[in-house]
Amino acid sequence: MTFETFEFKPFITNALKELGFSQPTEVQQRLIPLIQKKKSVVGQSQTGTGKTHTFLLPLMDRIDPTKNEVQVVVTAPSRELATQIYQAAKQIAGFSDPLIRVTNFVGGTDKKRQIERLQHQQPHIVIGTPGRILDLLNEQALDIHTANAFVVDEADMTLDMGFLAEVDQIAGRLPERLQILVFSATIPEKLRPFLKKYMQNPIIEEIKPKAVLSETIENWLVSTKGRNTNQQIYQLLTMGQPYLAIVFANTKQKVDEITDYLKNQGLKVAKIHGDITPRERKRIMRQVQNMDYQYVVATDLAARGIDIEGVSHVINAELPSDLEFFIHRVGRTGRNGLPGTAITLYDPADEASIIALEKIGVTFEPKELKNGELVDSYDRNRRKKREKSKDELDPTLIGLVKKKKKKIKPGYKKKIQRAVDDSNRQKRKIERRQQTRTARKHKKRSTDGQ
């Protein structure tokens, strides 16, 4: 299948040519035809599967640029995600004549100026964070009652970050006859009441990725048992000369701790977590893109909310409490066919989480740090296979043999051994009797035959 199958308008085709897109991804193949038929859809798929263009292409294809009214509203849970969608939409709109107006309404920008612009002209496509869009609605500056499509991107992340109430209020300002598209990596139970409230019998499509991780990623597992984790991270960062490395931790406190340690070792490190102000975060991101920093320490906000190009190494200082984030973290590297290395530090207590990841198709290569180098390690699942010829035991003796493995009194060990030996002797005696009887019967038959 190619994009020509969808019979998009020429400006969409031209935009795709500039991007170098020729074949749609699986999520695009399955959902674009449904969106073109104005069906409401819940699309469950991982980050990096082409979700943004899945909804932008068919929705922008039916925009009427001659109308001065909002026709599509898109919400995203973070400024960075909203800006990524906005940039993708602007690229497509750049080929439209008349021009399709796309706006990006996110926090940290000049709201007063946005209100003034909206009083003169409404955009065709509204993209933004739930909080800022709701602010503009409450100011009666933004008018969305004319929209025919509403997209909730990264719905599970929207729920996690506490923005679902704002999305609920935005949905309440939209017309009843509305196409609703919800995209989410997972469908948590707490999200279902929202879906039920606004979507009548939506089509639910779950797109499972064919490869959990990119084939260009080397995925290594390193034990922290008996070692200082921060010291290990420092060694891993300095031995491979990464182009750009991201270290992920679960909490702001852990990010601060790792950052302080690495700085004390003389590394220039950027940190990104929820307590960093939006303005500061934007400045840090700009510096990272300009390669002012080679090392970034971050919480999972950076895994799904921020797209950093050129990441050569990802280090999981600890496994995420929500294993879904593991894929998002590791997916920061190995993009666009480039090689990448992901290193996960784990403690024996993490074994259950490692097994759970392996069950969904994540494959690890065990490594260990030796003399400043990462070398192949033993497989933590190795099993000692020793073939022993054992006489089958009577069920009553199995318990005794198991007890023999425990620390018990020497006299009792001898007692167990005698019982086992007696059982084996008795068995051999029965076998000899059976053999004798068989021989006698055979001899008798031979005599009768003569």
C-alpha cells in the first residue's frame, strides 16, 4: 500500500513527498480509511508508530480554508508534544492554497496577544495543551462550536498528568455531532468513563508493534548488585564517548542526586524534570539540541513529552515503575536507522519486571563492568543441567529424599540412605523373581511344543 491509496488532495501528496513518506505505517493503513469515513476511533498504539500523521492527513484533507472558523481541535498533554504536532501540521499546511491556518496554544506563551489575534481571525486547526485552550474558551476568545473533529492525543498521559478534567470541559463546548479520535499507548480503567461519555460505539483498534525495539538498538542489561549505581552510571557515560546520552530515573529526587554526582565528577550535565520551569526547560532543550550538553538526566517526562534528536545512548538508572515507559525511554535512541545503545541497570529485586519485559518481546544482552569495560556476562536465566541416572523411588520415599537435602542430623541421613537402599534392593529382588518366572514359562512352552 502507498499513500496514493487514500486519494488525498494534491497539497497533502506534495507535503508527503517533501517528508519522504511513501508507504503508510500499520496504524496509518488501518485508521486513515476509518477517519476518512468520519468514524470515531480509539487508536491504541505505541509512540513512534506514525500516530500524528494518522489523524492530521485525513483531517487536514477535508479542511475548508475558505471558512473563517475552527474545524479541528487537537489536545496534547505537554507543550513539547503539542508543539511537535503543530510543526507537523504547519509543514502540511504550507502546501495548501488557500492557506490552512494552524495555531499552537500552550502555556508559557503570550495569552493576551493570542486573545487579540483571535478577535480578528479564528484558526482552522487548534492545537494545544488542555489548560491554555480552556483559558481561551473561558475568555470567549476562541470559538470551537463549529469544529467537526476533536483529537485527544496521548490520552493515558493526559490522565496521568491530571489534565483529563480540562479535556472534559473542552469536549463539553464542542457540538454533539462530532468525530472524536483518541490516541493512547494504553487504555487505563480511569480513562473509560470519559470515552463512554463522549463516544458512541467507537471503533477500537489496537496496533501492536511488530518489533518492540528498533533493530538498530543494542539492548544491554547490567547488574548493580554490590556496586554503587551512580559510579556505574559515570563509568558507562565516560567509557563509550556517546554523541548524546540520556539517563532516566523515576523521581525528581533521583534525577537531582545523579546530576549532582556527575557534576562533581566534572561532567557538564543537563537535567529535566517536573520542577524545572517551562522557560528553563525550553532553554535547556535548545542547549541540548545545540550540543552544549552531551549528557541529560531526566524523568519520564522526557521519554514521551520531549523529542531529542541524535541520542546515541540511553541509560535506565532504574526500571520504571510503569513498564510501559521502558519502551518510550529506549525508543529515544536508534531512530531513523541510526545505531543506538540502551543500558538498563537492575537489581536482583527487579527480576519480575525484567521477566515481564521479556514476555512482551524485549530481548536483553547481559553485560558486566570489568576493568573499565563492558564485557559479555552470564545469562541470569542459566540453568545447571546435570543428567543423573536415578532409580525411580516409591512415593513414600520422595519426601525422605527431599529432606536429605536439608541440614539434618547425620544419624537421620543414614536412616534415609538405608531406607532408599532397602527400597532399591527390594525392587531388584522383585525384578529377579519376575525374570525367573518369565524364564520358567518360556521353558515350559518350549517343552510342550516338542
